[in-house]
Amino acid sequence: LEADVVVIGAGIAGLSVALGLPAGTRAHVLTKARLGAGGSTPWAQGGIAAAVGPDDSPRLHAADTLAVAGGVAEPSAVEILARGGPAAIAGLQQLGASFDRRGDGLALGREAAHSRSRIVHARDATGAEVLRTLAAAVGRAPHVTVFEGERACDLLFDQGRVRGVLTRTEEDGRARLHGARAVVLASGGIGQAWACTTNPPEATGDGLALAARAGARLADLEFMQFHPTALAVGADPCPLLTEALRGAGALLLDEDGSRFLRELHPDGELAPRDVVARGLFLHRRAGHGTFLDCRREPGARLAEAFPTVFAACQRFGLDPRQDLVPVQPAAHYHMGGVWVDGWGRSSLPGLWACGEVSSTGVHGANRLASNSLLEALVFGGRVARDLAGALRRRAPARLPAASAGQLAAARQRPDAGLAAEAMVRLRRAMWEHVGLVRDEHGLRTALGEIARLERQLGHGRDDVHALLEVGRLVAAAALARRESRGSHFRSDFPHGDPAWQRRQLVEPARLTA
Ligand code: SIN
């Protein structure tokens, strides 16, 4: 099939790119799932951070973002992000998104480490509202064709440029080739690599693995963010209890009713996310129970204001208006990914990336809550603008060919039993050894387990292969960073090292099969 642009992923980032391309561009959007469903976007609760309040400014938003990022965020990218907020919200509203309102303006929520109330939201189902809006707009856009149930297996090159994508249709296993003048990775995150995660089943790191195999520069892979408050009821994935609950006054208590976080940080429940998540993890490891107390605040208004949270609690027999809700940290958001510049250009000619799979540098070592949907909107829009210029300059090229090795890997399916067992073992190893507290012995143990599983499974392009690949990359990056910073905490190097106050770039060797 021939396109001008192939976008891998149909969440907020991918659809923002597709919609931003000039009319007449032949855009193919590939998704493993269905348009408007699947991926992390519809699961996003809290909202979109944007400096739209009368007491706020992009300068303040940027300062808050940098303040929690552990000194390794890219200030220029953060400025682009914060400045882009108000226009991104206005753009969504023009497309028909409906956000909660108060008086004449938007109702702005509060989340941890934001110095202002600046979270634009649609109750606690903001991502679902955004995806509904974008999917409807894509349905009205004649230049966009969506290919559902199609998995991206490999990038294809012609004369050193990325020129297309080899895919496999999930229904009948057919290999397909989409030739294009540019490819955009917008394939989301990697949370499924950990046994406890708030991420949906599709978050299997396919895009990151594909970029790594193709030799793209990667950055900040060790910085995985853990959300402090997932519902601790043994569900997989762990239901998220949005940070906006704490912004609305909910407290974190242990079994004695003690607000233990106040000993760690003066901001207590609203301390930066890495501090809260690690504090909770260590308190649990010391044998304590950890609970979210919503009984006073948001109290009786919880069911109306937080219907997603309310429904999740009810599924497990809890009424958060009356009961303490057990919580634990869970893998939530990957702040590293495919290195890109301020226009979303990767190190590979012809390949752009945006959203969670990318590493723009805006999050540094610790992401500010609700900056991720914003990043996808702002940088997705910039990728589209950059592509519009690139497409004007470049003539269509011949279609690339897939190698025999790539075709064989795309078609190969692992034994289902082996794959399921490998998934369980990988996720356990990542949770135990590449989680909130890491050390050299644990990281080497995880790498050993991953190597064993990779040998057992062999080549392939399924979820489990992608997760093994990204698990290995994250564990290796965590082993290399011999210090603690933001979400990356090494018990054997518990302090920050000024020599490490920089991003960690990785240049994988290009593999062909
Ligand atoms: C949440 O609603 O707590 C998640 C928001 C985020 O991770 O940005």
C-alpha cells in the first residue's frame, strides 16, 4: 500500500498528527486495536495541564515542570510544551471536546506539584473525551485511512531513509507493506512490562522495540514513572485512582490513620509524584497498609465528580465515600523513549515520533501530572507541521522492500504457552528488580532472566518480544545510571551524582531481523 505518511498508533498523539496534516496528504494510521478504543489515551483520568487560568502563565507552568524533573529536562522543550497549552485546549474545543466548566470558564483541577490549579478535565474521564473527539474528527477527514487490527513489525529503509512499515494483520496473520515518504511513531508506552501497572494490555512497547531494532537513538530509558495510587485489590491492570482526588483533598493514611507522607515532604500528599510513590512503596515494604481516604474530601461529591474511580471501587465492593481504599504504586508512564528534537524528528531520516514512545526531554526524571496528554497534543501538532514542509520538499520515492528475515519474523508466532509463561516471568522480574527501588544485583538478575527468556522464545514480533526488548533496554539503562534521580532510585547509589545530571542517550546497533 502506498501513503505519504504512515502513523503508527491511534491514540491522542497519532490522531493529532494525522489531523494536523494538510488536506490531500495520504495518511495511513495503523492500530493494533480499534479506532477510538485501546491504548492508554482513553484510560487517562486526571486531565490536561494548561496555563489557561487567570492567575497562571506558561512561564509558571514551565517552572513547575522543570522544578520536579530532577535537573535533566530540556528547558527549550519544556517551554514549547507550556506555551502550547492554551492553543491545544482551544483546538480540542473547536473539534467538539467538552470539558468541565465553572462559571464562564473552564473548571481547573489541582494535581501534585502544580503551583496553580491548571488541570483541564472532563470529570475523571478526560482521555476518553479527548479520544472520542479526535476519533470523530478522523472519521470526517478524507485524507486519513485507519487500518485497525494491524501490528507494525518493522521499519523499512531505502537508501538510508525510513520509507515504510512492514505490518501483520491480527485477524489472518497476513504481512503487509505500507510504503511512505515519512513514518511517525505514536505507539504509546511500555507499562505492561511490569507486573503492577495502570496501563492497558496494548501498552507493550512495540514502537520502542521497533525503533531500537532499526537503530534509532533512544533516551532516558531508565526513567519509568510509578503512579502512587493504584487500587490494591490484585487486579491486572491495577485500576488508577487519579491524583486529582488528592488535589481535591483526599489523604494518604496507613493502618494507624497516620499521614506518613508528611514526614517525607512538606507538601505531603501533593509532593512530587516520585516522592509520594517511593514513600508509599517503602512504607508498604516496612509492613504497613496504605490507604486513600476520600471520606471527607471529595466525600459525598465523589460519585458525581469521579465516576470512573467510583465505578472501579464499586467493582471491588468498596464505597470510597465510606471506606478507606487500599492503594499501591504501579508502573504508569515511560518518560524515556525514542529521542526526538523539538519537531519530533528522530535520529533516523524519515522517522518522527511523538507521545509516550518519544523522548522530547520535557519530563526529565519525573513527569508533572497531566503533562503527558498535553505533550502528545503539542508535539503531535508540531510533527504534523514539520511533515507538511518535509513533504513539499521531497518527491515520492520507490516502495521499499522487506528482507526475507523481516518477513519471517513478522509471520512467526510463538508457542502460546511459552509466550504466556515468558510474559509472567518478565513482568515479575521487572517489578521486583527494575521497579521503584533498584540495585546492581537486582538489575543483573533481571537482565539474566530476560536473556534466558529471549533465548527460549527466539525471534518474533509479538507483544512478548517487544516487552522483552524494552525490558532489557530499561534494565540496562538503569544499571548504567549509578546514582538516584527522580523516578530512578538505586539503593546502592541513593544520592544524585552531579556527573550524571544529564540525559542518557543510547544508540542501539541496527538489526535487520
Ligand atoms: C492521574 O489522573 O493521576 C494521572 C495523571 C497523569 O498521570 O498525568
